[in-house]
Amino acid sequence: MSPPPGGSAASPARPARVVVIGAGVIGCSVALQVARAGARVALVEGAPAPGSGTTATTDAWINANAKRPYDYFRLSVRAVAAHRRLASEMEGGPWLLRTGCLEWATDGDDRARLEERARELEGWGYGVRRLSPSWVMRELEPDVLLPGGVDQVFFYPDECLAFPQLYLAHVLRACRSLGVELALGTPVREVVVGSGRARGVRLDDGARIAADVVVSCAGRWTPDLLAPLGVEVPLVSPAEPGSPALGFLVSTSPIAADVRRRLSCPEINLRPDGGGRLQLQGKREEREVRLDTPTTPLPPQAQRLVAKARGLLRHSAAMRAQAAMIGIRPLPADGLPVVGWAPSVEGLYVVVTHSGVTLAPLIGELASAEVAGGEQELLKPYRPSRFAPGSRLR
Ligand SMILES: Cc1cc2nc3c(=O)[nH]c(=O)nc-3n(C[C@H](O)[C@H](O)[C@H](O)COP(=O)(O)OP(=O)(O)OC[C@H]3O[C@@H](n4cnc5c(N)ncnc54)[C@H](O)[C@@H]3O)c2cc1C
């Protein structure tokens, strides 16, 4: 059978058996929605625990703030709403902190850049408020010490933060109640293909799981899994110095400072991380670390980030860095999500994206609808076929 226009090889309508590869934030979300749609689902994870890939090392800021072009912004706005929708179905969504986010700049160029972005976001209907520093310190974040050069603070009231492991716990509980089989510590060695169509997966121990549709949600390991099938999904390499695929995060000791929302500051991003801890992300530090930078003992970048955070907060003298993490973003080569049928293997659906925590509930819904046979308008710009040999986007 030849692929339909757009180069995609679709699946039969309403597959009975679906294998989802990878139990990160994306795979768990897809498994849930596919199971809700009535299919029998096996969710297969190579690591001993779910959420041990990039989902374990993320800022988990739920937003559409800096998403360009407009189509991607629109997808992300819908994704923020999908988190709220799922939360309302699951005990109010204890994984979601709905306090909005704050951002400010101290230097003239950065202030102009933020203002320009705010105007564009307002033009697109995104919630943006401009607040005075004194009001922010009085009403929103009483333990934050805003530096002198800040003339206004941007508040994005609809943005959220997620606690990804809590999200997974709720989604997996719902998966289990729908009969999803969760296989942990069982890496998929290969997607089994017969007569040009995915027939299931073979595990490292040789066992085979048959399926009508295979959904690859393998995050940064996607090229390893799919390249042998001739499916190209190029990701930005984290190996180059300063690679945008590389992230650096520090988790602090619990402190008395009450930080209620994500703060995007000129040199550092801070977020509450539960139990009085903060998670810190430094722009300069992120560019300095390498894939092989040791995280124990803590690298100097961790101490530097904590010193910067102390300068921004009351009651933070006792703050210490407790853990440093190098994260690898599953960042497609053109920066945009990859979602859809693989161009050359029928019945193989692929999802890999940066900003996956933001997008997970929505992509779960949309991908499930496509696996069941419908085409989703919102996903059209993100097809894997754009990387296929001969595609004009290559
Ligand atoms: C520093 C940093 C900050 C970030 N900040 C944000 C943010 O603020 N907001 C946001 O939305 N996103 C953010 N992201 C991105 C986001 O975290 C990721 O997009 C998301 O976690 C990807 O989820 P995933 O499920 O696709 O991948 P993963 O969590 O990596 O899951 C993939 C899973 O597949 C499994 N797997 C791979 N190969 C196989 C195989 N052959 N067999 C079986 N299992 C396999 C892996 O073990 C893994 O568990 C950030 C990322 C980083 C690194």
C-alpha cells in the first residue's frame, strides 16, 4: 500500500492492540488516552522506573510564552488548557501549580526584548500583566528581593508548573485502572516490521509483544530505535559544547523562603520544587557544562547558582545545593515537535518533542485520536515526514 499524501503511512482504523515504547511524560500520556479510546495497551519502558529519562531532569514550566512560530504557540496554549482539563478529571491535579509565572529584566536591551515579546503575546490573546516591583514584593512574592534595575515585572497568570513525578503517578494509576500493561526494565530491542507494517516489538530478552500499532515515545533515544527502520528523526546533539540540547539543574536544600511560582530572572530561573526546596537553572551554567561534567562532587556551577539565588531571596542564607543534574532535551533538529505516522512503516506512530511536559496531555489526546484513525489539524505542521529523504524541509 502506498503512503497517503504528505508521506505518512497510516494505521487501520481503531487498532485493537497498541504498544507504546517509553514511559516518560509523553509515553504515559499517550498510553492513557489510547486506552481511554478502547485499545488494549502495553506500555514498555527500558528503565526500571517510569519517568527516568528527560522527564526526571526538567524545569516543567507549562507555558506557551516563547513558542514560535504561531502554530506552535497555538498548540502550546491548547496544551496548557489540556493540563487543566486533565487535572479537573484527576483529583484536581495535585501535580499542577497554577500560580502563574513572573519575569523581569535589569538591563535596557533585555527590558526592550521582554516588552516586545509581551506585546506580541498580548496580540495573540495570551495573558500578560505588567506589575510594579513593589506590588510584586508585597502581594505575590514577599520573600523575593527584586534588584534595583527592575522597572516592571511581567506576570503571565495562566502559566503553571508541573511536578512531573506526581503527574506520572496519577496518569499511571488511571492507566492501570484501564488495564494498561506496564512493563518496566524491559528495553525494546526493535520494532518488528513485516511486509512494510509494524507488527509489534521485540524486547532485549527476545520476548515479542504483538500489536496493530506501535507508538514510539522514546524521547532522546528515538533515533537509536527508529534509524534501523530507515525512519529519520534528527535530534540536536548534546555532545557539542554549548549545545541547546544540554540542560543543567540544581536542587537545593529546604529553606524558609516562600517562593510560590516560577521566576525567570536575568541570570537564573527559580522554581519551587516541593518541601521547601527550589530548583535552579542558570543560563550561563547551562552553556558551561558538558555531557560528561561530573555532578558528584557538586561542580562549581552548582555553588554559583545557589549564590545567585541567595541574592534574590530572604531567609535563604542556609540554602545549599543538594544535587546537580545534567538534562538532555529531546530537541528535534528544527526545534519543533515531531508527531505523526512514520513515513515509511505503516502502523508506526512517532512522538518526540522538547517542551514535552507542557505538551504531554494534549499530545496524548491528539495522538490517540490519530491512532484511532482521525487526522488532527493541530498536528499537521509536525509530521515526521518533513525529515524523510527528498522532503523539501531537510
Ligand atoms: C533542563 C531541561 C529543562 C526543561 N524544561 C522544560 C520546561 O520548562 N517545560 C517543558 O514543557 N519541557 C521542558 N523540558 C523538556 C521536557 O522535559 C521533555 O520534552 C520531556 O521530559 C520529554 O519527555 P519524553 O517522555 O518524550 O522523554 P523521556 O522522559 O526521556 O522518556 C523517554 C522514555 O523512553 C524510554 N526508552 C527509550 N528507548 C527505549 C527502548 N528502546 N525501549 C524501552 N524504553 C525506551 C526511556 O528509558 C525513557 O524513560 C526540559 C528539559 C530539560 C533537559
